Amino acid sequence: MNKNEFFKHYPVRKIDSNKFDNGRILLISGSYGMAGASILNIKGARSVGTSYIRSLIPSNIYPIVSTNEITTVYHPDDLSNKNYLNNLNILNKVDAIGIGSGLNNHPFHLDYLKDVLINSNVPIVVDACSLDDLANNEELYKLNNKMILTPHLGEFSRLTHLSTEEILKDKENIAINFAKKNNITLVLKGNKTLIVSNNGDISINNSGNEALARAGSGDILTGMITGLCALYDDYLTAVKDGVWLHGYLCDEEIKSHSKEIFDLTKYSEYADKFFFNR
């Protein structure tokens, strides 16, 4: 993958388009103590040009998130009703969904994952807390065939019930077998991130560096992949492009920034230069 290939895939924005034409997404993320995950999800989605972002967050972090990202449409959840998501009736009004980042302290995280899997027919990017929900409730794989799982090695260990040592001995084959068995797309994050389709086709990403080995990097990636899935007709291509761009922007920015203090909160600024200088 390189810049030219990326722009062969990336759709041209039409002159007469409106805010609903360039990616409509829903991000279900964040909980008390983890407001940053929601903010970084949104920043990731904005970094790929997503034009209409909905965010379902607990009302107790709404002031923090909304003052950081003011163009998002928010659905503050007062945490009193596990049917809140279904009552919103928005799952059929978006082109892609991201769920799980920082959702750990939300009382209805499992209920919301089930709601999304049962009631949506768009690509669903599953991260963090929602990955652990899948690990503990494997029957959920049968509910939806458009899931994109984004585990790091520790999360993948819990999903497969294998030790990290066992996985590292045969990582590619284990990743392929897992994706095929559960009919999902897998993004196994790390040095040379693996992208595996549900039929076992595997790609190895060639961008990124150790500056991304920090809390919040995966939240940015979830937002980027979700945003591109809403923009592309082929969500596997969107996944590959999202993983590549996430790493490429970091590769470019460490030419003028340190790896030690790499600032994830400026991802949309990094992406702005990338798109402007295409």
C-alpha cells in the first residue's frame, strides 16, 4: 500500500454532495473514567473525512467529550434504560458503526452490542470492551456477518483462549483460522498488523512504528476504519486503507515529532496535510 493506491480507492467528494453523502456513522464508546476513548474515536473518524458522526456516550462524560468535538451529533445516555439504543431508532440511519472503545464501565455494554449485531446491516467495527464481550459470549458471532474485530495481542488471546506465547508461534495461521471459523474480518494489531478476511485472505500492513504503542492509538484506528467503511462500497478495502493510513500518518509525523511524545489528539491535523497534499 502507498499514497497513490490509497487515493485510487478513496471516493471523490461530489460538488453537489451534502452532509449525509460522505459517511454517516455511529460510535458507541466511552464511560466514566474513559471519556478520552470517545474523543479519539471521533478524531479518527474526522481524520478520514467522515461528514456525519453520531456518538452515543454516557451523560456523565458528555460535557468532556462535547467540548472537545463540537461538530458531532451526541446521544447522551443517562444509563437508566438498557433499551435506550433501540429507542433511538438510528441503527438504520448510518453506514457503519463502531462499538466498544472505553465502554468498560457502561452498565449496558453487552446489551448494546447485542442490539447492534441483531438490528444493523452495516459494517460493525468491534473494539476493546466489546471484544471481551465476544470472548465471553461466543454465540454472538452467529448474529451478524459484517463484524470487523480489532484486537491487540492480549485481546486476541482472550478471544482465542490461547496464550500469547502460543499465538506468536503460529500467528498467521491462528488468525486465518479464527477469522474463517467466526465469519469475521480480523485486524490483529501490532508490529506488521494482520488483516484477515472472513474467507482467510491475509494482508500484512507495511506502515506504522513504535510511536503508536500508546493508550488511545486503537481508539483512533477504530474511528478511522469506521469512517472509511461508511465511505467505501467494499469494507475490506476500507479496513486495509484505514490500517495503512493510521500507520502512514504516524510515519510522516515522526519526521518532525518525537516518538516519545507523539500526540494522538492531532490526528485530524496530520490527516489534513495528507489530503491537502495528495
